Amino acid sequence: MNSEEHELYEYAQKRIHQKKRLYYHFVFLIVGSLFLFVANKWLKYGEPTNWYIWAITAWTFTFILHIINVFITDSFMDKNWERNQINKLMALQKKKIKELKTDLNNKTQ
């Protein structure tokens, strides 16, 4: 396997791991939500208020953030994006160094 194929394999493996963790998060959200509902309604824990709604809402919000991270953010911020950003920053740094050297040469002359 050459280096490009190896990079593609590692990227695919990383994406599969991310999606697997997302599915686990979904299962835990469902089971945890049921547990919170049962604890509040049937076991009468914190009975005067419906606190489970707030807990499930907060957990669902974090799950939505997880979905956004896996399917939106990481899908376009891959290795190519990282390389492009590094190349841009390196070019900018080289340009600044060149300008500083030019300014230094002009001042010394």
C-alpha cells in the first residue's frame, strides 16, 4: 500500500470511528432519556417539577452538536483543507520574512 492509499485508509477509519461514536451517543440518548423519564415520573424523583424535560433537551442539544461536528464540520475540514491552510500560513510567513529582510536591508544602506 502506498502512502496515498494509506492516508485514504486512515481517513476512512477515522470517519468510521466518528460515525460509530455518534451512533453510540444516539443509543445512550434514547436509553438515558427513558431512564430520566422513569426516574421522574414513576420513581417520583424530584416529583413536583418535570426536570427530565430540561435534561433531555440539554442532552439532545449536545447530540445535535455532535451530528454537526461529524457530518458537516469534519466532512469539509479534512486533510486537504488542513494542507491548504498550512500552505497559506507558510506563504504568509515567508512574505512577512521577506518584507522584514527588505526593510532591514533598506535601513542598513
